[in-house]
Amino acid sequence: MRAAWVLLAALAALSAYYVYLPLPGTVSDPWKLMLLDATFRAVQQTCHLIHYLRLSHHLIVLNYLICTFDKLKSVSSEDINITDAVFDGVEVRIFEPPARGDEKLKRSVVYIHGGGWALASARTSLYNNLCRIMAESLNAVVVSVEYRLVPEVCFPEQFHDALRATKHFLQPDVLAEYSVDPGRIAISGDSAGGNLAAAVCQELSKDEHLTIRPKLQALIYPVLQAFDFNTPSYQQNMNMPVLPRSVMVSYWIDYVNGNYDLAHSLLVNNHTALDVGRADPFRGRLNWTSFLPSSFKKNYKPVVQTTGEAEIVQRIPALLDVRAVPLLAGTQILRLQPKTYVLTCENDVLRDDGVMYAKRLEKAGVEVTLDHFHDCFHGCMIFTSWPTDFSAGVQTRNSYLKWLDENL
């Protein structure tokens, strides 16, 4: 009996050691976040083992597990009509609120989900719930884009899917079919979906034949650059749940169809060293020492290698492709962007991506709202229902919906 108690105590201690992470004192629901992160790490390690044994790609297994768990959760949609459709070859899920009185046209949001271009779905309860609440709160038609994922396809296919679906929806006859006001359409997304939303918005702004354009763009902790993995937020939050720096670099490698052997070189910015000529035209567009406030820069120093590996961007040109890296866009493109909302979280490696984009848009003459949350973490906005319900999720979601309601 004593041995059993000793074994139980040892297991409890090991479990606590695995779960515990030192977190900033400002993080909301710290123990719940530790448990969520520990679950993610355990699942990811299992998936990587399966990948190592060559039984399946780890992202396929991870997505399967996410969707399997997701099926255990029910989503209420009594007042919202939810249908699936295909827009120019791309699957979408459409959320339509009932008509109100003599109202003829509704506003609309095209939403692109996150997940590192590789995980989740417009059909999972996390995004189904978000889009349903968006449709109810805004009395808006919400189009959630089901773009293809890594490893089935890599860049630029996710971008092309999001662009095709959006352009199809913006056709006058399609908007009329869903009773949408052509002058009140927003494009939005979170994380990798924020990346796609920003890239699509930039592409639409260059299309001279487009008669209807988004009125707004709303980007939720977007990933916008692969140029510098040592911005202050990448250094400050390199081990933060739910998105450590090493995991974000892996997502980038998968997205641009690179090799994991490049991970260390990317982490130390060898791909954008001073001797990499292809990177030179973009340095001023990602100079965080100019764009970030001192409260974000703190005492962090830029990491700029003198000598690096020019062959990386030669082999993977997508690392400097504006369609993959919207923060690299020139001022002439930025000034064409619509009124913009950018939500950032202090405890997130991507914080500075969003802040730099907001500042560059502002300098280009675009009206921008930068909504920063000091106690929140990456991905929090979709975690609003049990067992992954966080006060940070409700807080960020309400602020996002409030801005859309006031501006759309």
C-alpha cells in the first residue's frame, strides 16, 4: 500500500512538473492556460512520434485528433441558418440571420480561420461558434472560408483559395442572392487566417476590374512576416503557450514547403542576413526599432547577422513573397487598404507583427484601430466555451465585435 502511495505521489509530481510553466503575472486564467498548453504539447509529441515512425504526417494526425475532440461538443444555432456551399471551387460555410422587419440588405463578414495554415476548419465548433455569434451579434451574413490545408497543399494554394472564394462572393449577383449590402462588407481572420485576410485584401486593392471592395479589414493576432524571428515579442514570448517561437517557425516551414533542417537558420535570421541581397529592399519595412513603442521594445536588441545563408531565400522565395508575407508590401499598396482593425496580445510571439502592420498602414494614411490586450495570449478569441473557456476569449471577442458593429 505504501508503495502505491509513493508511486501515486511521484506521478502527481511528474504531472505537475509537466504542466507547470512560469507565466507573466498579467496572464488571465494561468492554470487553465497551463493545462491547455500541456494537452497541446502531449498531443503534438504523440503526433511527431507517429510522423517519425512514418505512419502518417504529424499535421494530418493532429488535425484528425482536433476534429475528433471537436465532435464531442455541440453548437447551438437555433436562430441562424447555416449552409455549406462552393464558391469558385472553394468550400465555404455561410451563416445567415433571419430577416428583421422590413430590412432588405444585411452587412457581411468574410472570415478566414486560423491554425497555422494546417489545422482547424470552418466546420469545427470553435469557428462555427465564433461565426454564429458574429452573425447573431451583427445581424450579418458571415462567410467562413474552408481553404485547403498543409500538407495537402502549400503556399500559394491557401492564398488562392481564400482569394477565389472572396472574389466570388463579391460578385453583385452573389451578394444579391444572400441579400448583402455591397457597401458593408468586411474581410477578417485570426492568426494564419489574419495573414490570408491581409494578403487577400492587398490583392483585391490592386484589381482594377473589381467593382465591389471590402469596406473594412479586421485582423486578429495576425502572422504577417517571416523576415525576423527575433522581434521583441518573439524574444519575450519564445516559450509562451499556445504558440512558442519554434512552433511558429515550423508552421512557416510547412507553409512554404521548406525543410525542417532550416529551422535553426530561420530562428537566428540567417535567411535575412546583411549579405542576402534579396532581403535588402525590405529591411526598412520591418525595422521594429522604428515602428514599435518603447514599452514593446524594452531592452531587446535587433538580431541581424552579417553573414548568413542566401541560398535559403533562393530555394524558398515565398519567404519574401508579399502574398505570404503581407508586412513586406510597399507603401503604394498599403495606402489602398480599407479601414483596419488589428487585435494584438501582449503574451504572443506575433504581437509585433500586428503592431508593425498597424503603424505602417497608419503612416500610409489608412485609418487604423490597434486593439492591444495586456493579459491575453495567442488564439484566445476562439476559446470561449467549456472546457476551453477563457475570460481572455470573451474579452477579445466582445471588443472585436464591438468594433465591427460600430464601423461596418
